[in-house]
Amino acid sequence: MSSSSRKRIATSGVYFTNAVYFPNHKIYSGFTPGMMNYSCISHVFYGFASVAMDGSIFLSDEWADTQAPCDGVQGGLGSLMHLKQAHPHLRVVLSVGGGAGASEAFPLVAASALLRDNFARSAKGLVEASGLDGIDIYWEYPSDPQQGADFVALLDAVRQWLPDDQFLVTAALPADRSLLSCVDVRAAASYLDSVNLMAYDFYGPWTHRSGHHAQLYSMSSSSSSTSTSSKDKGDDSPSAAGAVAHLLSRGCPASRINLGIPVYGRSFLGVTGPGHRPKGGHGGEDGTGAFEYHQLPRRGAKEVTDKRVGAASCVGGDGGFVSYDNPDTVKMKARFCKQKGLGGLFYWTGPADAQDTSRSLVAAGFRALHTS
């Protein structure tokens, strides 16, 4: 068994990843790493660290990360190091970058051999000092072929300092095929233990029409044929299956792909389903257009699961039409992962999940991945 295969084992005899992202700002909302269910979690991606213009990596919020009272210790990272002792299977990876604003330094750093080396050396120092298992590169996004080539060069530099027999190196990549086409996926995957495919946000406040924002299959391919091959094309509207097919076609090994599950819903007011122009904007907290999953379905709204496309939604109440994943659609995605030989699932984010085990997306995914 290769070193990377050994590192992907969650527990003895289990070979599927079931990972969560934990954003450090959640500590200010009273949510701590110790509140998650580690019988279902193989990896935690702790975000986010930041990148300086000289390539060095630094903690974005030292108080939240290392000082805040958290599960009886200090800081979110301190909590996770304590949890690693209690759960020997758990791997904790520092996610570097984040949203578009947090990723501003990546294009400059990745374009320079000197700055790439600074980044990689800094990553190793921070990982070793914190007792972490590796880093996750969360650059939103390499957006042209030159940046794509620089991204691969950055991965090469990181691997020189974080060898694959000792450390995990992962990267979050978009499901948008035009962005994926900027990256030599085969070359990138050769340096990575896993690619976290962000198969969500297909529709939202930035699109002219409502839609299922994390559908497994496209609406048109699901209605035109029931065959798996037809669904996998995903060439009429964005879908998780279409994004996976694109990665596979460009040489990414299936076992290195983790399929992303959104632990939130996208709201479209004034409509009752996909394919319509929102008439009242978007609901959600602070007008973001999103509700965390534990807030769904909305009061007075009925939840529906569309098994043709692998998407759930609720209509009514203050959200209008809200598209999201529920335990049934997560089970569909877990079965898809097993059929395609993918590495597993990841969830954005762990704190947004339902505490009720029967409604938990993380628990549903874990059970479906590890049962026949």
C-alpha cells in the first residue's frame, strides 16, 4: 500500500474520506471543534491561514486559533490537537487562502520560484510547529493558463518541503469547467493526496435564474435519459457528475477526488422551483442568499427531494425556493462516489450541520460510504 493510501484510511479497514472544513470565525459564534462528531469525520480542514506577499504563511486570527478558550484548551488549533489524541484516526490539515480576497497573494507568490520556496518552507515550519498533518491550498482561483501553470509549480515546491511519506497536501478546486481548464489537472494531482472538488454554488444571487446549487446531475440529462453515462456528461447545466467527469477526462485519478457537499442552502425569493427569475431577490442571513443547513427547511416550508437530479429543496416561508442537500441526496452522492471510485466526501462547513444525527449530513455521508 502506498504512503498516500495509508494516509487516507480513516479507521482500520475504512478507505473513504469523510472530511469537514472548520472556519476559525465560527469560534466567535460559540461553536468549537469539540462539538463535531469524530466517529464520522476522518479529516478536518482548519481555515484559514493567510499568505503574505513574500510567500510566508501566517495564522489569520491568532486569538481564535491559539488563545480563545476552546474545549478546555486554548484556541481552535489547540482543541484539534487535543482531539487528535483522543481520536488517533483524525487528520488535521491547515487550509491556506480562502475566499477571493484571502487569495490575493497567490498569483504573485506562485509566479516566482523564490516566493514559492518561501511559501513551502513557511508551510513546513507552521505545520511542524502546530503538530498538523499537512496543508490544503485554497486558491480562488487560478484563472488563466499561466496561473494554472504557476499553481502546479507551487505544488511542486510544497512537495519538496512536505514529502508525501510524511505530510498531506491537498487543494480545493472549483467545479467550473472553464476554470478547471486553466490547470493541468493530471500534473497537479501528481503532487496531491486529494482534490477537494467544490461541487456547489452552481446557482445563486449572481445567476439570472433559480436552480439547484449543488445538483448531482443536470436537469436536462436526468430527464433525457436514465443511464449513468448520459447523466455523467453534465453538458447542459452544471452538475457534480459533470465536474467529476471533466476531472477524470483530464487525467485526475478518481481516488484522489473528494466530492464537496454544501452544508447550506441557496435562496430564491418569489419562485417555486428551478429555472425562474427571482422576483424578490434572495433570502438568507443578512441578505447573503444563504441559510445554514441546520436552519432548513424553513418554518412553514415543505422539504422535497428530487432524486432525478440529486437535490433537495423547500418552498415557502421566508426563503422562497431554497436549494440544498439533505440526508437522502448525500446518500446519493456517497453512492456515486463509490460507483466512480472517488476518494470520498467533504463538507463546507462542519459547524453548519444539524446536531440531530438523523438529519446530519456528515453522519449520513459516513454511513452511506461505509455500508454496502
